[in-house]
Amino acid sequence: VSQSRYAGPRNLGVKKANGSLVAFLDVDDIWHPQKLELQSITIAKCKTPFCSTGMVDFYNEKQVVFKNIKQIELKRISYLSQIIKFQTPTSSVLCEKELLMRHPFIEDMRYKAREDLECWLQCLSDINVSIKINNILTFYRISKNQISKSKSKMVMTHFFVQNNLKCKGN
């Protein structure tokens, strides 16, 4: 089976990372300037190895507005809530390297555009809940050539991931 063009580089980046935390930023996405700082504080305060953020779509940079974040709103993401509604965009994640080393992205093309969902579910199976900062700290660029544009393919791959999970309790 051929390899995903996303999973391999992500796994290599995790393996080569020098720090204890790893963040992902897809080339076409944008982070709020306070994102990593707020996530680092949240990880330490909540004693969690995994933190994601709110995200909003945009078509061009003029739509991206960085509001000063004075107060953060936190939400717990469980394994079940993640299966029901994907709530963890890859560019929004800050995670302990050790957790990602235990649950690498699957480098199989059958998981294309959903290798992140599978990885996050494996992580949640291990740690039970992650923390999400609901504030908008990640901006997701919408373009006509996106993998995620084909909703039917995304749904089919989503079901494939669910049917092939090897997590606790499955």
C-alpha cells in the first residue's frame, strides 16, 4: 500500500523534534500570534499532554483578524465526542512528543486526509480526554484543490478509520 504524503513527514518531524512538545502547521494555514503561548500555559495548568484550539476557515488573508485574547474558554474533548464530531484540526494541535511517538500517524493511503483523526483517536484512547481552547487561534485556508473538499470521500475515509481502530475498548 502506498504511503500518505502527510503522515510520513509528520512522523519524521515528531521523531526529529528536540523539544518535549510538538505543534503542526500546514503550509496554507495561519496561527494566531498567541497560540503556542496559550496552549503551553494550558498544557501546564491542566496537566494534559494534548491541546487543540478553535479554528475558522478563510479564503484570503484579509479575512484573518487577530483579536487579543484576554480570557480563554476551555473544553474537554473525549474519545466519543471526537468520533461523533471531528474537533481537532491538525494545525491547531500542540502535543507532547512522547504521546505522538506512541501513536504515530498511519502512513497508509487508505487513511488519506484522515490519518490525523486516527492519530488523535489513538491518543485519546491513551489519555482519555484532551483540552481544547475554544478561542479562534488557528485559521484554515479554503482552496479549490483541497483534499477535504470532497465530502463524500472524507465521510468514507472517516468510516474506514472508525472501522479499523485498534484502541482500548474497541
